[in-house]
Amino acid sequence: MGTIKSHLPSVEDWLKEDLISSAGTKGWNPLQDLPRLLWEKIPDLRQFKIGFCSEADIPIWKTIGWAHMRRDHFEVENFNQAIGLGLGLDDSGGIIKHGENYLMIMPKEYRKRVQAKRDEIFEDSYKRMSERTGTIVDRNDPQSEEMLEDAEKFDYGLKEEQFSAGPAPKKRGKA
């Protein structure tokens, strides 16, 4: 009698990753754990930031520069077996998904440039708003000194004479 070839996955696939086997007790946060595991298993992927995108947000993400993680990015016959079972990934028509979210990639260096530009625009917008509205800091706020230092550091137009005059906060506990 001949040998029957099995298409069952290897039991070894379940034993490879402690983080996956302990997910039932420690919890599994795909937003943190999945990218780390993918970077570990696919070293070429380390140069990319990995994001999770809903179908509705795909046009916005693509405009920013994100691209779908695709099966053809990897030279493997069976994507899930190649990176290990239990990651909850799905090869949906060549596009990799986790649950209802598409995995998107963007080069880390490009992502830094995008984020730096966003930060620059935010800082400029905040500075203009502060100059226009005259930001007020409550003298009784425990972080008022730090806020004034930050305002001076970033030149938000905040001035010491713009303190509000309000009652001191009530202290809790025994008097």
C-alpha cells in the first residue's frame, strides 16, 4: 500500500512562537505584537512601518503613501505556513488582511518625513491660534510653570500677564 501525503500543517508551527501560544492568558494585541513578529520572521520587512487600515480608510492611507502588504511581496508557496500559524492573517486575493483590517506598509524613513511634516504643521497652527486667541494659563495649575516654559520655548505667544485669576483648587484630604 502506498504512502498518503498529508496537507496538514506541521505541529511544529504551533510550537514556534511563545507569544502566540500564551495569547489566551497574556492577551494578544495585533497592533503591537503582529508587526514585531513579522519583522522577526521576515527581516527584509524591518525597513517598513506596518499599519492596520479599514476598507473605508484605504483611499486616505494610499494618498499619504501607504501600500498594501501583498502576498507577492514574499517568495513563499503558503504565506501563513511560511510566517507561522496563529497570526490571524488572511491572503485575500493577494492582499494580506488581519480580520477586517488590511495590512499596509510604508518605508520607515518616509514615515518619519510624513510625521515630521505633520508635527511642523501642527506646531505652526498652534502658534497662530495662540497668538490670535491669547492663550491663558491658570496660576493655580500645578503645571503652569512648565506650560509657560514650553510656550516660551516654542514661542506660542503666551505671556505671563495672561494668567487667569481664578480660585485656588480645593485640596482633598484632612485639613
